[in-house]
Amino acid sequence: MEDVLRSLCETVAERAKAGEEGSYTCYLFREGLDKILKKCGEEMSEVLIAAKNGEKTATVGEISDLLYHLAVMMVHEGIAPEDVEAELGKRHKKTGNLKTFHQTDKNT
């Protein structure tokens, strides 16, 4: 997966730099961070809906769309795949970090 993310980010960066007319990637960069974040939110919602509906093929497609838009956001914000990999590596080493949730007494 890490090679796929790295490759995707490289492709996004190349397309953004090329500034090709008609490129969706270039369109997102021209519109800026707000548009990119809006698309990330939309794609996340679509992932949730497809998963809730039990549609594996649709869920895989929506996850792919979300990862693309996250890659666009990463490139826009100067976040390298290695940054994410390093953070995931740190988290992978943690154990026993289950957060305790506030419990509400619904009878009161």
C-alpha cells in the first residue's frame, strides 16, 4: 500500500506542476484547499454510505476516490507519504491505548 500511496502522490504532484488544462487534479489545485477538503468530505460520506449498504465493489471504488482526494490534500499541504508512514509506524508500536469513553447514565 505504501508504494501505491507514494506513486499516487508523485502522480498528483506531477499533474499539479504541469498545469494541464482540463485536468481534474489541476482544477482542484486551482480551486484551493477548501475545495479539496470539501471533496475529501464528500468522498468519506460516500465510503460510509456504500459500506453501510454492504456494497463491497462500491465501497472499494469510494475508498479509492477518497485516497485520491487525500493524496491531493497531502500534496497541497506538503505532507509526504513518508510522514504518514512514520506516524503509522509509531502508532503500530503502541499497545494498551484503548481510550475510556465517558459513560452517561440514561436513566437520570
